Amino acid sequence: MKRYRVSGEMIITVTTVVEVEDDEELTEEEIIDRASNEFGGVQQLVGNGGFGDKMIGVDGEDTIDADGWPEFKECELEEEE
């Protein structure tokens, strides 16, 4: 019997909070640029009942929403008996 590890991709939505002072007038593009500069990034976390990086997360008020079904794109032989 052969076992294959199959990898896929899916879109996730990342949300962050940008604070704008009352006397600041920023365009939507400037607010998006500020979010890009201030965002702390997506981090790999260890967990989910095993060893290695299996979960992703963010800090603070940032959130990740992953709704959908992955598009599987590649596979590699993991084990052959």
C-alpha cells in the first residue's frame, strides 16, 4: 500500500484594526497602507495534537477567518509498504 501526502491552498481573510486620530484625514488607500505597515504578520504555531507547525495565528485584535474548501494541487509519496 502507498500513502501520499496531498497539499492544497485556500484563501483566508485577515482582519486588523487601524486607529486614525480625529484630526487626521486619510484616504482609504492610506488607511490600507497603514494596515500593511502595522500588521504583525501571520505566525506558525505548534499544536493541534502533534509535532511541527500545524496551526497559524495572529496577535491582539487581528483575526483570521478561513472559510471554504482547499484546492488540492500536489502530492508526494509519504510511505510505501
